[in-house]
Amino acid sequence: MLHHKPGTPQLMKQMNRATVVNILTKFGPISQTQICEISGLSRATVSTIIGDLREEDLVVEVSRAISTSGRRRVLLELNGDAGYIIGVDLGGTKMAGAVTNLHGKLILNLKEPTNANEGPEAVFNSLLAFINRLVYEAKIDRTRIKGVGIGVPGVVVDNQVVQWAPALNWRDYPLSQKLREHLEFPAFIENDVNLQALGEYWYGLGQGVDVLVCLAIGTGLGAGIILNGQLFLGAHQAAGEVCNMVAHPGQLGERYPGFGFLESQASGTAIARKYLEVSATTECLDAEQVFKLAGKGDPTALEVVEDFTKHLAMAIVSISTVLDPELIVLGGGVSKEADFFLEELKALAFPVLQVHPRLAVSELGDIAGVMGAVALTLHNTSDSPL
């Protein structure tokens, strides 16, 4: 999430502050001594950061406890009531959004259409109106909003520009700049699947997990990666684009415009398309309807789900081999149908692997990306508070 030159004093100051805020969020109430032990930072550094956070009313003293030495120590936690965070998951068909306090406690969540078919500017206008609607319906003071985090289905460069988001018809779209022109609080932008991974790490099944992959299976296919507690973006901010994986040497050298080979085989869109191709029907069904037919024993639907599962297993094998994650969380709309393929997925992937990740379906569901957007904003190391 950081894109500063390495080694600068400003970067170190921001990273240290982010570390302390993260520890307060994850482990509070906690003493300064414990923060030093967990972070490895010096007492002087932690004391300075806590002092700054106190001045900004972002840290509160919640209780006192007797330490083993008999000395009294102050326990601290992030002041959840010091402000609000907005999170938005901007999808190709709909937007999901939430307002939380600084502890991530949900105050309001909403959904509404994105209107992507009306063009790039219509999407922006819908997003802006949605953010304002969240503020209005949550009945919160705009001056106490710390920021808004936004997940975008595409490649985001330097948390500023959406380089390419096909579902939104955005290319080199200056989203951060445009939001600054209309909002009085900061906006932080990231790939939507990366935010799902952050949501799982901070608020979902990934709490306490150091190496985590969130595999989002919906209209498309993508992965968000957490390594040693940090979101991993890659050299070009495109880490986790598993949609581009291939399954056979014959697929090398070919172009797969828009998305990628594996996404054309292991996504909700692929399931719907394949069923239409191999069935006798001329009716276009979505993935959910195909799974319902599979549940009724429809042989064509069962064949389509089986093929989907085999291709998804290839992604599991590749991810596990390269990253050795402790946990792979299945998210996205198709994950809701995991009862149809989860056990078969394990049966196909696990014999190939020397070590097995824990494979589980997201419990956050539709709000994983929204909560990741909250986490992005809360833990962003900008010059402004939080």
C-alpha cells in the first residue's frame, strides 16, 4: 500500500505509525511495553507515536492493570468513537458500501447499481452519489470522516489511477484526483480482490494468519495476497492476477483479450457460457441457476461444474506451490455455491501438493471487500491522521 522511496525518514515514520496503529487495532487494549515487544520498535519511538495519537484523540486509556513487577501499567486501545470510515466495493453491476467506526463496527451498509453500461463518467457519478448517500443515511458528521476506501475491479497504480478496469470501462482513469475535487476527506483506492484479502485478514477468517490468499470467484477470477501481514502488490501492482494462468502448453503464445485463459474456464461467467454452449437450451442462465440445476441432477450442469472445479484446482495448486499460504479463502459470488465443489476441489488439488493450505469459504461474504476498504483507510500511512 506504500509507494514511497525506500529508506527515507518520512517513510520510516509512516511505517512505524502504521505498525503501532495496526497493533492497537488487532491486540488492544494493550500496554506500550507490549507494543514494543510485538513491533520491535524502541520505547522512545512507541512513546512518541502514542503521544501523537493521544493528541489526535485516536487513542484512549481503557483500564489499568498490575504488571508482574507490581508496577501499574496503562492499557491503550484505538478510540473507536474518534471518527468514521467509509468502505465501498465498486463492482461492474453493483456497489456495496458501509460506514463503520474506527474499530470497524458496522453502522450502516447499503447496495445499489453501478450503472456501468452508461459509460465511464456515469460510473463515477454513481460512486460519488453513493458515498454521499452513505454519509446521509448513517447520519454522521462529515467533518469526523477519516476517509473512504474504494475497491475497483482492475489494476490500480499508486492508489491514484485506475489503469484498466474493463467492467467499468475505465482506462487510465484519474479516480483519486476526481474524488479530491468533490470530497473533503481523503480517498484510498485499491484493487477489489486485494481489499477482499485485507477484509479477511483484519475482520474475517484470516485474523492471526501471516500468509493468506483470498481467491475471488465471481464474474471474473482473481486473488489478493497477504504476506507476513502485508498486502503484496507485486512490481506492477498486478500480483494475484490468476485469471491469466494457463492449463496446457498449447495455450501459450495465445492472446486472451480483456481477462485471461483461466478466468474463461473458472468463473461465474465461464459457468454460464459453458452451460449455454453444451446444453440444448437457448436460454441464458447465470452461474447460480446452473448450480441449482446441478443440485437437481442435471447431467449437463454437473459436467459444467466438474470442468469448472478442475480448472479452479489448478489455481489452488499454483498458488499453494508458489506462496505456501496457511489459508486460502474462497470469496466472490460463486463461493456461495461451494457445497457443490469444495470437497472435490480438495480431492483434486491436495494429492499434488507436498503441504496443504487450509481451504475455507469466506464468512464475510459480500462485505469482505467493503471491510477491506475500511481497513485500507484505517491503516493507510498518509500524512494525515490514520
